[in-house]
Amino acid sequence: MKKFIFCLSLVSSSIMTTETVLAANATGTLTVKATITASCAVNTNATGTTTNAVLDFGTQNSFAANVDANTSSTDGTKIGVLCNNGTSWTLTADGGKNAAASQRNMIGGTAGTELIPYNLYSDSKYATAINVGGTVQAGSGTGALQSYDIYGRIPAGTQLPSVGTYLDTVQLTVTY
């Protein structure tokens, strides 16, 4: 019995001598920020990945009538413009790699030097021509992808060249 009392008295004396420790607090702040600069991209998708727009006139065997195409037709791809919300922009098109004076041309054929003339338009009625260096579209960014069609026409009566693939590359520039 003496052992039990002795043990009990040691436990109770250590409980009585335990000090209570209070926690202290200090506060601060975390500043979270981002700086957004004006930006635009052309021929892009909604995530900003750059792609190439395509205007495909398809396979032809006569130019007796106008041959029309647009960037939404078979194998075509619309022009994409992605700009910050509220950023004003203007999209222009140069003459392409094979322009002669103010006429855009695709080049190709058997010898790789034959030309097929074509014209670009900003409307589906083919009434508003896009001149060399001219405006394709203008607008204000929304922060989301804005997509536009470009319309192309090979004029009726164009001389039928040799068999082959004909290409041109038009540089699109977005100014903001």
C-alpha cells in the first residue's frame, strides 16, 4: 500500500508543477498580383496556339466562271484574332509572296513558275476587296477568340495553266 500512495503523490506533484503555455499570434499579408500588357495574336485558337488559316479553291479544270472559296469552305480554316479585352486592333493582309503590282497570284504548275491570279474579299458578296496591305477586319478585343472568314475569287476568264498545285502565302498582321 505504501508504494501506491507514493506513486500517486509523485503524479499529483508533477501535475501541480506543470506550467500552462499560451500561444502567441502575429499576422501579415500576402500580396498577389499580375501585370497584363496589351497583346494580340493572329491565326490562333482559343488557347493562343498559333495555326495557319487556309483558303482552298479546291480542284479546278476550268476558269470559264468565277471560282469562289472562303476560309470556312472545305479544307479551309477561319482567321482567328485573340486580343486582350478592350484592346483595339486592325488586321491587314500583304500581297502574298507572288504579287505582281497589286495582283495576288498563286504560283505552281509543271515548271513551278506559272501564275493563277486571285483576289481577296472581306464579305460573302465579294463586294469589298482586300487591297494589298489593306484592312481585313478591325475590332476591339474581348479576351476570347474572334474568328473571321476571308473570301477568295479566281476571276472568270483566267487562262488555264498547266496541271499541278498552285500556292501562295499571304502575311497577316494584327496591329494593336
